Amino acid sequence: MTGVWAIWEARNKWVFENQRVDIDKVRKRVEELCREFRDEGGVIGTGEESGDIRRQWKKPEDGVVKINVDAGVKEGWGTGIGVVCRGSEGEVLWGLSEHKKEMTEVRMAEAEAMLAGIKEERRRGHTRVVIESDCKPLIDAVSTKAKGRSDFHLMIDDIFLPVLSSMLLGGLFLVDV
């Protein structure tokens, strides 16, 4: 996945900054990112002003797949979503990313990532799924099945359509990371 991310980063430099990146530089960037990750003991996190926050990814239980979703919004660039699915041994099963030139609210972009992950898992036939997101407003809204008329609440309703029709029977768990 690190390689995919580095290629995406190089592609964005080319598309948005008109900078071509040599493939050897991309390879070196992948090696650098992997080395940093390994040096940190495989721990994901950042040192924030509020303290040193470190979280280690935990594999799901046997028979369960874990979907990690994330999104980013940047003025002048647009909105990007990313989804990675891993099996019970931590192996990457699939991943997807999408970029839109239109900007949206971060919670909407995070909801789009979650919906994309759920739809792909439904297509693949998995029924026991854990979804991780770092977007507290999204996790809260989905966990409480928040109702409303905003675009965000309509997206929450969309998230539940595929879940209620197939996944809920096998178990859908939300994790706030």
C-alpha cells in the first residue's frame, strides 16, 4: 500500500504542480516510508501538542475483514478518499482511492469513503466487517443512526442501505480510531 501511496503522491505532483517525478525517487520514497514505519515498530500515530499519540493497527478476529477509511480536503486540490481492506492475518485484500476536484466537508468525504468501502465489501460477499475511521462526527452519526435532512444525514442513510440489506446479519462493527 505504501507503494500505491507514493505513486499517488508522484502523480499528484505531476497533475497539480506540473512536476514530473523520477521513478527512482518514488522507489526511494517508498523505502524511506517503510523504514520510518519499521523504525517506529509498526506504530501509527503522530506526536501532537496534546501528547504523544501512538496507535498500533490491530488485526480483526478470524473470519472478519477490517476496512480503514480516510479522506482529505484541500482548497485548490479538491477531495480525496482512500479505503484499505485487510483480512484476519493483516494481509491487504484490496484498496481504492478516488479524487474529485470539487471540495466537500471533511465529514462528507469520510462518509463517502465509508460508503465506498461498504459497497465494495458487499460486492465481494463479506458479511463480517469492521470499519475504522478517525472521523468522530461520522462514527457518532453512524453509531446513533442520526437522522436529519442535511446532505451528511442523507449520506448516513445511504451507508445503512447496503448494511441493512446484507451485512448487518453477519455483523458490522464501527471503531473510532
